[in-house]
Amino acid sequence: MEDIVPDAELDCVGLYCPIPIARTKEEIDLLDIGQILRVEADDPAAEEDIKRWAKRTGHEILDFRKEGNILTFLIKKTK
């Protein structure tokens, strides 16, 4: 994750379902294809929600980390 530089960052710490997934969708829509969004969240539901959303929409999760209660995703816009 350290060598990937995101094009945009989204802080969803302190926000709970469905806000992290809704904000992630809004932010990814602002990016160009191939750009990368870094998302941080602490809602336990966000792990499954964002992974499922990425799979359903075709975006690629380049990396996922869980450190303490902080979830960090690097998502590449693919379409």
C-alpha cells in the first residue's frame, strides 16, 4: 500500500452504514478510469459493504488493510 499513491482520499471514520458506501460511490464517480481512491472507515460493516460494492460495480480493490478499528481500502476505478 505504501508505494501506491491515491488520486483522492475519503475519510469515513465516525460514519456508519450506509454513509461510507454512499460516500465511496460519490467519490469514485468523480475520478477518471484508472485513478485510485483511498478510503478509511471504522464502521465494521464497511469491510463487507465496500468489498461487495466493488465486486458488483467492477471496481478493483488494490489493497485492504485493517489496523485496530481502522479499515483502509485502495480502490481503482475501472469503468
